[in-house]
Amino acid sequence: MAMRRSPKSCRADQARRAARDRGVAHARRPFPAWIHLAIARCRLHARAPALSGRAGRMIRLTAADTISNRSAHERVALAKRRAIPGIAILGLALSLLPVGYALYLMLLIDIALPGRSGSTIVGLLTLAAALVVLHTVLLATRHRLFAHLAAAYDQAGGMTERLDPIRKALVGPAVPALIDTACIPVALIVLALVGGPVALVPLAGAIVILLVLAPSAGKLARDRDAARSAYRLRDVEAALGQPRRALLALLGSGQHASATDARYRRQVSSAEQLASWHEGHAVRLVGLTATLFLAATAAAATWLMASDAASHGAFAATMLLATLIFWTLHRLATHLAVLSAARQAWRAFEESVNTIEAPRALVPLPPPVRRLEVSNAALPVHGTRRMMLQEVSFAAQAGDVVAVIGPANCGKSVLLRMLAGQVRAVAGTVRLDGATLDQWDDDARSAHIGYLPTVPELMPGTVAANIARFDPAADPALVTRAALAAGAHDAIVRLPNGYDTELAQHDAPAPALSVQHRIALARALYGDPFLLLLDNPSAFQDGEGNAALRRCLAGVQERGGIAIAVGDSAAIIDSANLVLVLRKGGMADFGTKEDVRARMAERQRRDAERLAQTSVYAEPRVADPVVRDRE
């Protein structure tokens, strides 16, 4: 029997292990602790790879439960707030390094050279080497902070395209060039101490360059946005161009399409040329101004040295600092377009963060198993007062199959999207077992609701990954069960690699639309959702596919789910026990299949009688005189 240890000895062992871990963590730290803390926070909030050492483990353990409940916008904002202090401190340290380089030149020329002391030269060289090493380490650390901050922006799902300018500015030289402008005031102060009135020349040059750059920022951003949009359309054209050209050739419009494409390419080229010319013009103007003021600085420093008001070392330090000032401004002009685009994206991101409501802490609800109820649901067209759906009310119990029928553009697909929670009704409610859809979070709601769009939208990945909704912990048994329920298993195993066949690849032939539709149906059935929404599931299907659809709806009915299918095919109508009729966005009828058929037959009979009465009392038709003469 193992001996029980006293709590005191256990605490002593824990203290020894903690001390050993601290020693290992400190031994692994090439940078100061505050830098590691900032990097660890950025990595944590960006979901980057785990940080080694005890500090990273402590940060993850203490913040994991908090960050897991934050939205992507909050994670980005938090990562930004955590990283900016470290970046600011590094920027301050980097702005002071040129002072060390200037002192090195002054000491080397004014002290080491007249004294002809080798030891002094070696000591100053060692000091310069230490400055260079420190400069390199600080730049590398700042680059790591920017990279992790860019990774945090990369995790803001749904805003990938809008945040691209920010990521490009962070991982590239644009933002470092902007931050390096902090060294300009320090350099001007040192110039005033070393060269006296000579500092006025670089100061005037910096002011002139900033006045040149100020009006160019907005213009460069607009030009780059236009060029970026043109490039994006060009990429889409390149991806879809070949199939479209083949179709246009079959339609006899190949020549006109080629002329249109050529005109479009000329527009893209002119937009890029305009943006490049404006950017190059600003850079050339800044370079010319910087060269002129640098020459003026050299002349002023030479005049001071000729007047015995400055030494040779002061002249060298003055030229070094002036070159640093104008080189920093030239870098800023080079990346001004990127910075302007990033600034606009940053403002848009901040506005979106301010407008997002704080997420509610939702109490986990049991899975729905009984009832779907829609009460007076209404949904307008976005941005207008015209209603797509109005006063739609119906209910379905477990085991019901509802067929939604109606003419085109009457709101059938919009109704399914509202039931799936993709759009929210402005009036009325949608409830599952008495709870509205917003009482479930997105993951829980998607687990209880399966949705099949009219056009099967499969994502790049394997067949199994598409069916499992790209869940990395998906059970293969659930994948095959969903495929069997959708009648897609036999078609999938006939693919080149079966369930491992890659879909949505440009260099590989796509499966037939009927097979893609069954795979999308299997995706909707994955996990046996309680509510199954099928938007025109008979599309692209042959007799075998319609038979599989019948079996699928029967399986949902047997396991106690609810299926709502849009369409009037025989497979849907025969499988349904309830029918919902929509007309002009409103509910025209709802009930059992037999009752709805009887009411529709009665309405058709009344319409026929009304038409017959109208034709009896109508004016008699005059015969055509030509026909009458022939008779």
C-alpha cells in the first residue's frame, strides 16, 4: 500500500517544481520578460501556436475561459490593446538608437582620430557593434509583435477582405515606416544640440515634405482601391473565363465577348497605371525635396565648420542625422498608399466593433424534439418597406413533413432561410419547442437545423469533410450514416477516391450535379437534426434521386423529426402530410394534404363557375366577314 504524503511535503514539491520551471523559462528567454508577455498575449488572442515556458502556460490557463467566449472583434481589439504598449516602447528605444550612432561618429572623429589610439578605436567599434546587435534584436522583436497582431486580425471571421489592408500594412514595411517617424523629433533635438541653427534646415525640409504628402494620402488610397477592385474582378475573370468563353463560342458571341474582355483589360490597366503614376509622383517629389534640403544641410554644416563653430565629428553626426530624417520621410512616402488603405480599414473595423452588441450568455437548452411554431412572421426586402413575407403562421409536430408550394417569387426560399435563422423576422416569432431561435447560439442552432439550398454549394475539401461540415472531430460513422440517409453513399463510393475525393478543385472534374445535390443533402442530414429544411430538393434529380428523396423524408418522419421541403414534385407531395401554400409573400392555405387539395378543388370549381357565368352574359361575338361569306 502506497504511503500517503503530508500536505506540507506536497506543497514543498510543488514549490521546487515551480522554481525549476521558472529557471527553465528564464533560461529560454532571449528577450526581456515584458516582450515575452506581449508576444504571448498576441499569440493567445490570435490562436497562434502555444508559447513555450511557464509564462505562456499561465497566460493561457488564466485567460482561456474568458477568451473562449469573446467574439472575433473583441479578440482583435484586445490583442491590439495588449500589443500596442510593447510596440510603443520598442519604437521609443529604436528612436534613441540614432543618437548612439551620432555619438559614435563624433567620438571616433574628434577623439580617436586625433589621439591615434588603437584601444579607443577598438572600444568605439565594440560600442558600435553592440548598438547594431541591439538594433537588430529590437527590429526582430517588433516584427514578431506586428506578425502576431496581424494574425489576430486574420482571425476576424467574415471581415477577411476588409482587413486585408491592415494585415498587409502590419506584416510589411508600411507600419514600421510610420512608427520610425518618431525618431525625427529626437534627431532634430540632437541636431539642435550639435549643430545649432543647422537643425532649422532639416526641420523646414520635413515640414515641406509633410505638406506635400498630406493631400496625396486620400488620392492614393482611392486610386489603390480602384486598382484593387479591378484586380479582384480580373482574378474572377481568370477563374471563370475559360468556361464562359466556351459557352459564348457555342452561342455565337465569341467575337463580341473578346472585344468586351479587351476593353475590360484596358480599364484594369489604366486604373493600375493611374495609381502607380500618382504614387510614383509623390515619391519622386519627396525624393527631390529631400535631396535639396540634404544638400542645404551639408552646406550649412560646412559653413559652421569653416567658421570654427563645429568640429569634423559634429559635421559627420549632422549629416548622419539629417540623412536619417529624410530617409525616414522617403520611406513614409513610399508606403503612403498602403498606410492610407489600412487607415480606412482600421476606421471601418472600429466602427463595426462599436456597433456590435455584446454577446449574451445563453443558457444551454435541451435539443428540440416536439414542435415547430411560426406565428405572424414578417420579413421585408432589405432597405425597403416592401414585404417578402407577411403574417405567415403555421405549426408542425414531430414526425410531420410539410410541403411548401406556390408560384415563383412568392417567398418560399426566404421562408426557409428565416426558419434556419439566417435572417431574422422583423415581426412575429419562430419557435422550436417554445424557444425562439435566438435562444440558441450559432453552433447549437446549426446542430438542430439542417439546411439544403437550391444550388448545392460545396466547399473546397473532401466529400467527407463537406458532409461533416468541416468538423475536425467528426465521427466517420455519422458521415456514412448521413450519406446513406441521403441516398448518396453508392454515388460517393464510385468517385475516384470515394469519401476522400476533393471537391471544388479547378484542376479536377466536378461530380454530376445530382451527385453534388445528394452530398449537400447528406450534409444537411449530418447529426440527425430535428428540423430539416430542403429548398427544391428535387432539382437536378432523376428517378433514382427522387426515390432516395422519398426514403430520406420517410426516415426523418420515422425518427421523429420535422421536414419542410419546397417544391411540388411527386416525391415531395406524396411524402408530405401537411401542405403550406404561399402567394405573394402571404400564406394562402395550410393544412393536411387532403384538406388543402379539397379546398383548392373547391376554389377551382368556383372559379370555373364564375368564368362560365361571365361568358354567358358577354356580348355575342361577331363572325369574321370573310368566313361568313365563305359559308
